Amino acid sequence: MLSGILAAIPGAAAQGVIWGVMALGVYVTYRILDFADLTVDSSMATGAATSAMLIISGMNPLLTLVFAILAGMAAGLITGFLNTKLKIPAILAGILTQLGLYSINLRIMDGSPNVALLKQPVIISLGNIPGALITGAIFAAVVIAVLYWFFGTELGCAIRATGNNRKMVRAQGVNTDTTKIIALVISNGLVGLAGGLLAQYQGSANVNMSRGAIVIGLASVILGEVIFGARFSFAYQLGAVVCGSIIYQIVIAFVIQLGLSTNDMKLFSAITVAIALSVPTIKQNIAQRKPINVMDDVEPTDAPPVQEASADTAGKE
């Protein structure tokens, strides 16, 4: 069993890096914008379908990723429009876009729920795990570098401020509807990129391949924060998200090697996210129950100790 687990780690790490790109997209909306976006449960499949169909048509596999990003961006734009212009609540806007994308993804794949990339040129493949790990790491590093640069610009800072305090940002004359839409476009563009990479890695695109992607993305974000901490620089936090995704995929591979049925993976993912989300609350409760020593709060002073008056002194007085 141990040998099987060790053999599965490289493949899990390679897949974790790809899902890490998707998790970075979830991080943009969930942590930076404070927006619960469920579009990713379909926009990842949109990127995968776009990349797969363009590869079959003869396009360079690297160039297809550009169109996968654009397809994801279009999905994010729709969600942003529904939320900001039509005033549909964030969760409902994401669900509506997610449902609509299912039919669009089938249209992209010419009505077929699955498109195989057998004997098609790809830039990342399951058959070459070391190469896939290196390629995925390069894409993740580039994405982290671009996000680190962008969110240091004036527009990026405005998006981060929108997530922290929308009223304050609006009072400064910033159009928060625009910053919301841009953040959603960026987020789903990254999700679409991850979908294109995953389709090439697996050798196929499936209309249901991104079902539950939001849970995996949240698990990666939370695990990264719990294990590595949300501290230091912004680049460190982004890197922690990718590392959290790798750890999550390795844990999944470990659990499968132990004999857990693949039918139970969604349940396992949900439990993992629930536990990870509850860690801060558990820590806070433990800290509150810790006994407090009153003497620890008394600061020492340089004043001389007070001496009791003697009987003679009291009589003289």
C-alpha cells in the first residue's frame, strides 16, 4: 500500500498544480472580492470544451488556452452583469450563469457530452508526469506573478478595497460595479485556463468535469491558509493557495489508495472544507476558554512598597 501511495504522489501533485490555477481564480472572488461565485462549476468546463474543440480543429494547443481564458472571462462577465446591472444576488447570479453554461458547453462540443483528445498534440499530458508537473508549475508561477503585479496597481487596489469596504470605496468615487465585474472576469478567466490545462492533461473534455469545482477551490484556499497562514506578502498567500491545492489532491490520492470509493469523493470534499472552515472558530473557542492569570495583567511599578504604621508612630500622630 505504501508503494502505491508513493507512486500516486507525483500524479496528484501535477493535477494539484492545475487545480491550483483554478483555486487562484476562486481566491480572487472568495477572499479578495468577498463574492460567493458559483459560476466556476461550469466555467471550468467551458474552458476545457473550448480548448479541446480548437485542438481537434487543428489549432496550436498553447494558443487554445488563450481562447479558454476568453471563454471563462465571458462567463464571469455574464455573472457580473446579472449581479451589478440587474441587481440579482451574487449566489443566484452565479447559479443562473452556471445553469446556462451547461447548454452552451454542449453547443461548444457539438452536442456531445465528452470530447476525446486521443493522438492530438497537447502541451501537458498524463503520460508524462514530470513534464506535466513542470509545465503546471510554470503556469501557476506566471499566474501568481501577474496577479501580484495587477493587484498592486491602482485598479487592483480598488478591487481589493471593494472587497474590504464597498461603501468607503464608493465614497472615494470608485465605481464598485466596474471593479466587481473586472474581478469576476479575471477569476473566471483563470478558471477557464485551468479547464483548458486539465482537458489536455486528462486527454478529454467532459461537460460534467467541473461539477463541484467550487468545493475543490475552497478546499485549496482554506487548506493553504490553515497550513501556511494568511500572513507575509500577497505573493506568499497566492503561493499558499497553490500549495493547498497540491496537498488536497495528495490527500485525495491517499484516501483512494486506502480503499475509499470514488463515489464518496464529493462527500469527503465537503467534509474536508467544513472542517477547514471551522478551524478558526475552534481556535477562537479554545483561546477564550484558556484561564487568565490576573497577575499577568498587573504591570510592575517603581513605587516603594507601602509599609504599615507602627504602634509608636500611630500614637505620636
